[in-house]
Amino acid sequence: METCSICLDDFEINDKIYKTKICNHLFHKECLKEWLKTENSCPVCRAFIKRFFKAYSLTHNLNCVLKFK
């Protein structure tokens, strides 16, 4: 199971998650929104991500989200 690198919780069914378009890292929507209030880079690799992410609703399986690159 994948985890959010900000809060370190596992992603669960029905979680709202964001996937960065540049580096493809996954975060809970609220975690990333809070992070981006003070930072403009990925919490994992420090790539510039301000406004470069895509939202997903985790309704079935995280594997289907990971295929979108």
C-alpha cells in the first residue's frame, strides 16, 4: 500500500489524493494543500510543483491511479 509522504498515513478507499505531474508523487489532498501554503516544491524530491498536480478520488485501487503518467 502507498502512503502519503507528508502525514505518513496509508491511502484508503475514498481518499482524495493529488499526484504531481512532474515527479508523479502521491499525497492526500489536504496534506498537499497545507504544504503548498508555505512551499512550492515536492516534499519528496523538491521538484517545483506549484499548480502542477492532478486530483484523484481513490475509489477502487491505487494501482489505477499509478498508471496515469
